[in-house]
Amino acid sequence: MTTSWKAIILIVMGLFLFSRILSGTLLFYINERFLWLTVLAALGLILVGISYRYRTEHDHDHDGHHHDHDGHSHGQLSWMGLLLIASPMVLGLAIPPKPLGAAAMTNRDISLESLTSAAAPEGGAVLSKPKTEKNILDWIIDFRQTSDPAALAGEEVKLVGFVYRDDRFAEDSFMVSRFVVSCCAADAAPLGLVVHWPDSPTLADDQWVEVTGVLEPGEFGGEQLPLVKAASVTSTDVPDQPYLYPF
Amino acid sequence: MKYIESHSSSTEITPRPAVGFFRSKAALRLLLAIVILAALVIIRDNELVGSLGSRAQTFVTIFLSIFIEAVPFLLAGSIVSGLLEVYVNSETIYRFVPRHPLAAALVGGGMGLIFPVCECGVVPVTRRLYLKGLPISMGIAFMLAAPVINPVVLASTYAAFGWGPIFYSRIILSFLIASVIGFVFHFAKPEDVLRSDQLAAIDHHQCHPHEHTHDHPHESGLNRFWNALSIGGDDFFDMGRYLIIGSMLAAAMQTLVPQPVLLALGAGSATSILAMMTLAFVLSVCSTVDSFLALAFVNSFPPAAILAFLVFGPMVDIKSSLMFLGVFKRRVVLYLILLPFMATLMITVYLNLNMSW
């Protein structure tokens, strides 16, 4: 009875992982470079689930005496244990998958220090990217290498991110933000550029937007950093890769 | 063996004792703690009812991300454990255990090079090795060191930091701290260290060693393989529940505790180290990738604090300490958190004050 439940849960867990991989929502949780590990895990879970079908070594009471104390390794799983193991799938299916957004920012530091430290030091490859393809992380790495907000003035930018605001932002400004993820969403660090746009109040928090404009030297929270003077801000879908990867 | 039989027959008459963690009061208390944490999140934000949903969303995303990141490693560790059960017998293990306790602890510290498992996979493997008669000290040294002293993590640390003080101090410190703590446990009696059901299972193993390793000699290789896999599956369930509770706690902490509070401590020579160690404990990321994460902090924290993050995090974090509960007594789990904590803290504070990097 318990063994078949275990087998079912393992196989369902494997299928759950496959469904997340196929729908692309797995990238809401982990860095793309660890995708293959999840594929292996999903296959492994299904294989282990199947193995219960062919198991020949059963309980240890066949030799006459009953070893009750061996409950944990081959024994029955309590209903609560089963429920607990199933909880990632239950939660994952009950609450629709969504990448981290503005709500997760409130618990993280939004200052120049955190913005620039989230970027890994090497940025050599980034500089060769065409300017219109540079993302928020690339621009911040550029800025960090010069550390002079004026140096990047006049650069044209095209950025995709979600809208973040708190009480430090003026009426006409918001932050176009992304999370940088090294490993999984647990280590997500926020990153963003302050955008000046007269129609900012029309934007909803957490809404994904595409911002085009030019960089100009500015100040935020008492620190010198480049700001984006937006020419246009249009709403857009959540990108396939909602997070940026530092390496 | 006689004792065990009489013991087990007596438990058959009396109601089943609440040996399992999930049948104990501790489980209820833990559940209560999670509920309270969740309630706090709600109360904290109740002026913004709209953000309540997105808070829950953030919690679920972080919880699933830790879980999904850890599953491959836990599964690998469980399967290794199953293979050990079927293909390796106690005599083989016994032959490899050095007689001198200090040597045993040191070998335990380096054993990760043979069993490349990280912090999620190491717990089921250690548990299985205990069943096969590994000394307590060697197992603890292995369990604490292996998440760092293994080829994959060495490679990722090298990739992130290159050949430098951080790279080799991480290896040396992890190895030394783990071996010394393992050696300390040489002086403890197994019945004071291991959970009672784990002890009973060891006794059981010793009563019927042949039942497991040469159970059905006529069985085909494929059958033994399926057995190994399904034993691995049992381990996955045993350890998975601790992993899940640990991931939930870590996700709750992350949705509750503001990181700026922690990172503001970045300046002081001791507080910066405490901050990074707390961060390592709370974030609970896998040791295979934590070097890349540590890179993000090199500008705001001194090298010794980064080192503390890289040494303490793999040994102990929320999810691994929850998993320890599946093998060790609760008091021992407390020691297994506090001893590495104190050792890492003292050494890195000393380095911070006396070294120029």
C-alpha cells in the first residue's frame, strides 16, 4: 500500500518537473545552466518510481520475527509524511507559476551598493554586445567599470524589466528592474535602472515593460548613477528568461 | 540480538512508540512555527491586502526553487545509498576504516573525493554508511566536509575565485573543522549520538548482515539493481521530508527577514562575518553553486567574511540541519550547528584581524 503510494508520488514528481521544463516555467526557479540537472532528476525520479514495481526485497518480517523498530527505512510512511512530500507539487499546481517580481523587492536592499554588487566582476564579453541588446546587468557592469555616471551619458538603451517603486521615487519615475540569479530564485538579487518618464503614474507596479531612451547622469538616494530618460515605455510580456544570469 | 528481539516483541503489545519524528510533538511544534511565521507575514502586510497574494507567490517561488535545485542532488545521494546497501557489505567498509580515531576522522574528512555528494546527498549516504558500521566520528567528519571536499565543488570554487587565498583556505578550513568536530564525536557513545530508530536499524543490520548483501544470491543482476533503486527511493522519502520542511523555513525566512538589515552589518570585522554566516544559513543554497553567489558579495564584505560564508554554509544551513534530524538526536543536531558555527567564526575573525589579503 505504502510502496505503491511512494511509487506514484515519485512518478508524479518526475512528471511535474517535466511539465515545468516543457512549459518553460522551470526558468522561474533556477538558472538556465542547471536545467540538465532537473532533466536528469525527473528521469531518475520516474525510474526509481518504476523500481518499486520490480522490488523483490520486501519487509524484513519474512524470517519470523517482526522488527517494529525498523520503521523508518523500509516502513510505512505516515499520511502526514506523504502529504509533506507531495506539498511541492500541491503548492506548485495550486498557485500558478510566476517569476519573482516587485513584491520580492521589498525585502531586499535597493541601493547602488546592492545594485552594483549583484553584478559579477568580469564584464569583458559584455562590452562587445551591440548596444541595443545590452540588458540592465550589462549597463550596470559598464557603469561599474567607469564608475562615472557622465561617461555613459547619451547612450541609447532598450531595456526590458518590471516596474518597481517605493517612497523614494518621485511621481515621474520608477525603476525598470530584473533579478539576477546565480543558482536559483533563492539567491535572486535585484537590479535596476531608474527611469524618468512623465507618464509613470499610469504604470502598474510589477508590470513588465520595455523602455527605450537615453542614459543621463543623475542621482538616486544620494548616490551618483546613470538614469534613463525614457522616450517610450510600452507594456510587454514576461520574457522567456525572466532572470538575468551573471555568468 | 536477544535483547532486541525481546524489546521488539514488547513493543508489539504496547502501542507503537512515537519514534518517528513525524509522529512526535516536535513535528507539531515545527508545523506550528511555520504557521506562525506565515501568520506574521500576513499580519505584517495586512494594510496592503493586495500584496498578500504576491507575498504567498514569492514564498512559493522561492520554496520551489530551493526544492527543485536540491532534488537532483538528494536523489543522487539516495541512489548512491541504495547502491551501497545492495553492492557493498560491512566487511568492505570495515577494512577501509583506519584503526586510529584521529586517522579515521581525517579520512572521513577527505572521503568526499570518493563519494562526490553535496550537502543534500551526503546525509542519506552517511546514514547508510552508519548502517554498514562506519564509526560515528568518521561519518560526521565526512558529512561536514564532503559538501566542500569533492571534485565538483572544488571545480566551481576554482571557477569563481581562481587559485588564491579564498580557494585554498576554503578547502583547508572545511577539512580541518570537519575532521576536528568528527574527532570530538569519537568520545561520544553511539547511543547518545544517533536517533534510536537509527540505532535499532544498525542492530538489525548486525543481526542479519547476509539478508541485505547476499540476500538472494540466485537473483539476477537486474533484480538487485531494481532493489538498490527502490531502497534509494525509500531514502529519498526519509530525507525528502526534512528537505521540504527546511526549504519551507528558508523560503519563509527570506520572505520575512529583510536582507538590508543583514547586509548593513557588512562593515565590522566580526559583524560582517556573522552577517555572511547568517546569510549562508538562511539562503540554504547548494554548495556546488554557492561560490558564484559569494562573488556577488566580494565588493561589500571583507574576504574573511566571504570565506566564512563558503566554509559554514556547506556544513550547516536550514535545510541540511533539518535533514540531520533524520539521523541524529536533537541535542546532537544542535552541536552540529553550534560547533561549526563557533569554529568558523573564531578562525575567520582571527584571519580578519591578522591577515592582509
